[in-house]
Amino acid sequence: MQNQSSATLERVYQFLLRCGNEHDPTHFCGAIAKELHHLIPYDQARVLFLDSSGKIRSSLLYGVDKQTWQTFLDYYLDGCTVSSYSLKEPLHLSENEKVHVCDWTDQDTCEAYDLFESTYVRPLQLKYCLGMGLTDQHNCIRCILSFDRTKPIPYSEDELRLIRRLRPLLDNLFINFFTAQNTALNQDDFLFREYSLTKREKEIASLLLSGASPSSISERLCISVATAYKHIANMYKKMHVTNRQEFIARLYEHPPA
């Protein structure tokens, strides 16, 4: 029993270490979706990134094709799915609500969402969906991770207990992306005014500070990679820098006013 507990602790440690090595919220949550499987098995995963208004900003899919995902979003936005989460307004949930399981083997659940169950859940053979929310520094849900099982094996009490213990630790790491970013932007906002950055350039500056790559920025802002590079080049030109290192250094070379 002691050896089994030690092995579990080691897997948890390695999981947190691998996720903590990511320096961008997209890659961080992607690591959770890929690595959690070693602790809590599931068959597919979806990651939704929300803006502060509660709307979807971007998503990551693991084992889910894009057409199927679009079908899910259509139902979700129409309010036809069963979930403790919303995609239409800011989410401020209690700790218990930040981990949620939907049991599609329950007849009452299937009957309550008959159309969604028959046209989406049943074709995918979904049995159980485990949802977990991560928050920003204002306790607003900014990422929803869904882990699905297609086999009739419910999430056990031990598995749910583990995910409830992991969630606050992952939340602390996730919050850092927002606090570090906001601190830098608030501290040196006068630089943005001084160099007349556009609203889009400010968004990209914020993402660059969080460690996002141009390809990640293009995905999250729904623009092409070429457009992302063009905005970055224009921003660098205004600020008289030539790369990310000089850009970050410029933000910190003056104390706040």
C-alpha cells in the first residue's frame, strides 16, 4: 500500500512538473489535457479558452474532430447541453462547481436533453464527461477542460478526489499567467500611450508578455500567422525595438509614473 501511494505521488509530481514547465496558458492547458490521462484515464479531451466576458476565445481538441466539435458548440450556444458552465457570461463558480461530472448513462439526463443526446452524445458513444474550470485572479473562469469517457466506466470517488485536489494547484499556476501579464501592463501602460499602440497591438503585446508564440497568437486572436507577424513588426517599429527580448526590456527600463 505504501509503495502504491509513493508511486501515485511520484506520478502527480511529474504531472505538475511537466505542466509547470509550460510558460504560455495555451500550452499549459494543453499539457494538462495530454498528461492528466496518466493519472485519470479518459478517451478524448476538449479545452475551451474564455475571455473575461465568458465567450469562447479559442479551443484545443484531443481525439475530437472539428466537425463534431462545431456540432457541440452549436448545441452549447443554443443552451441545449447539460453543464454547470455557460459560454455567454462571466463565470464565477464555487470550488465544488469548478469540477463537474455529467453522467450520460443516466436516463433522466438523456431524456432532459433528448435532441442533443440523440444527435451528438449517442453517435460519439459518450458515457461520462468530467469538466474542470480554471480561473483568473478575479476568480472568473477562463479555461474549461472536458475529459470524456466512451467506455461505461464511471469516474471513481478516488479519481474525483484527486482532480479536486489537483485543481487548486493547477489554478495557482494558471492565475500566474494573468497576474504577471497584468502587472507588467499596468506598470508600464504609459509606454503604450507614448508609442500610440493600437488596440490589437496592445492585445498582442499582452500575449507576448505571457510567453505566447506568433502562431499561438494567431490562433487565439483568430488571425493568420502572417497578420500576427505584421502586427508584431509594426509594434516593434513604434517602440524602436527589433525582438521580443528588447520589447520586454523596454517595458521595464522605466519605473511606473
